[in-house]
Amino acid sequence: MPAIPTPSDRSFSCAVLVNGQAAGSLLHCIRSVTVDEDLDAGSSCAVELEACRNDDGSWPYLADPNLQVWNRVTVYAAFPGRTELVFDGYISHINARTNDEAANMTVQILGVDASYHMNQEEKTRIWRGKTYEKIASEIIEHYGFKAVVADPPGTGEAPPQVAQRSTDHRFLRELARRRGYEFYVLGANAYFRPAVLSGQPQKLIAVNFGEQTNCHGLQFDADGTAPTEAQVSYFDAMEGQARTDLAHSSGLPSLGADPLSALRGAIRMPQARRIARGLGFHAGTQAAEYAAGMLRRHGWWITARGTLNGLRYGAVLRIRKLVTVKGAGARYNGNYYVRKVQHRLAPRSYEMQFELSRNALGQLGSEDFQGESPDMSMPLAAGAGADSDPIEVVAAGPRVLPA
């Protein structure tokens, strides 16, 4: 698997494949690879390379069949003993800019993830007697993705009807928003479910920890004004009465010992309540589920941002999974949920700018701060059974999805 050329003493390399095959001629001129993973916006990729004019005056790569929109592009990060997927999608844009002084050309290849399939056609449809989860499964499977969908919450009662007036992609994002779920695509898998806050955390992030330090510029923000209650009002058509449903919990596990509601209650500060109106619900089950979803969306009141040294970390930090932070003090040490990662790979460096979130302060006491040194090459998250939903990738061919 060809890679960005790296000195022999480096412990990683980055491989770029086009249509499942190594784009060997392109790799020698790659200057950088940037992959953005965002819990709310999906994944995108940017590959920048430098081209010098041929002797006959033509520009290399511009006529290369690899450099064509809607070819598949896959990015891997290779560490000693294993290779990890960073991005799998399609080339959406090719931008070229001449540099007069250097007599060369900069070419930028932009890529989008496979969920772009679902965002091409505006649709108008009424879904009758189906839960959001059933609707999501049908749409996802229609596109050939493997559906990873949560079970319906509560009693599983389906609404009488759900109106769609958008692309399938935007529609599923809206359904996920109502539930407080996440909708996203990784490789050939599509997910519609709440945040998974259980399982083995990824490799430790260590700050101010001597030789084990692999992170710098770590910044924490705690927003004590975040909502701790959610209220939904609706008209009960069967009873002919206006009703109100109030949620005090998101239903998600707490990642720390001190939730915001307890900190407010300790000083007799009223709970912060968010009210939703005009949603057109006709049943208490729908209202209760929406209220809990509001708290799942807005309950992440602690945020951490920093930059991870990929060479010292020795692994790919994955979004939508847990990671343990140590060296930040008792209040901020502990498990966090990874919401955003920007991977920046170059011939001599690999950095990951990340954003983590948490729904409580303090340590639970069950965190493992000793289990693995951050400078070890094999993360616990790569061990047997550690990843409950590994990313599935088609080995070869022009499509991310199975043929």
C-alpha cells in the first residue's frame, strides 16, 4: 500500500487509494491530507498535491484518470502492526491553481462521504404507522448501506403519520434531531441511534503527564446555563385537552459524578427548562420522547478542545466513541464523548484537532487511568471485542457501498 513518503525513522504513513487501488503516481507529490469528521456535519476529505510542468508543457495529473470527480477515494493511516481507515468516500471537487513564481501548480482534491448518495433528490412522502426507527431502516437499506438502528424507545408506539418534504439525508437528520439521536455514515455502515456511552474507551489522552503527554493546548469549557429539564405541550385529540410533558433525564448514562441538575440543586438554583411548542403532537408518547430527545441534544455542557500528536498517540482518534483524559485534574479527568476530529497528515507530521463533550463533572471511579500508557503503539480500543461496530469497507472497486 503506497503512502506519503516518510523518513525511515517515522512510525506512521498515510495511504491514499483511488477506486480501491493505490494512486502511486499521485502520492509522490502529495503535500498534505486533511480529513474532517464532525458528529453534526459528516465527514469530508481534502488532498493537496503539487504538480510541476512536463517537458512538453503539459501538466501532470490533470489528465490522469485517477483525478476524476466521483471516483472513490480512501485514506488510511498506517501504524506499526496495523492500518486504520480514516476516510472512505468520493471525489466531489478538483481545484487547480497555477503558481507563477514557482512555475508549478497546486491541485486540491475534495471528497465527501457516502451519505452524499442520500442527498440528491427532494422527496414528498407521507409515512404512515411507522416509527422513526423503522423509517430510517427502510431508507438506509434502500441505498445499500448496512443499517445500525436503535430500537424504538418507550412502548414503541408509531405516530399516525410522518411527513417528508426533503431529501432522504436531510429527512433522516431531522428525525434523528427529534429523537436526540445521531445519523451518520461510516464506510458502508449507516447509523441511526443515540450516543453510545458504554464500552471500552479509546487510547488515553494525556496532558501535563511527563513523557506520556501526547496532547497540547487542551482547553475546557463548562456551561452551567445548559437546560436540565425539557417541556413539551400538546393537544390530546382523544381527550380533547391540552397536556404538558416534562422530562428530567435524557436517558443517557452520566460520564461524571456531578450532573448539572445536582449542582444547581445544591444551591437551590431553579432548574433550567427548555420549552418546545407548536410541534403538532397528538399522543403523550411522542411528546415524552421528544422531550427526552431535547435533553440528549443539549445535555453536553462540558467541552474539551485540544491537539493530539498522532505520532505519539499511535492510533486514529475516532469520533462518536469514548476516550479517557488524564492529567487535567480531578474535575476534568475521566471519560469524554468524541464529537469532532480534524486529521492533518503530512510527510513529517500527523496531528488531530479534536472536540470532546461530557454531560457531568468529576470522576465516576470506574475509569482506568493506568491501563495503557499513551505512548504504547497498540490501543486498547483495537483489542478483541473492544469495537462493537467496526467500520466495514469494500476492499476494491469504485463504490463505497457493496456492488
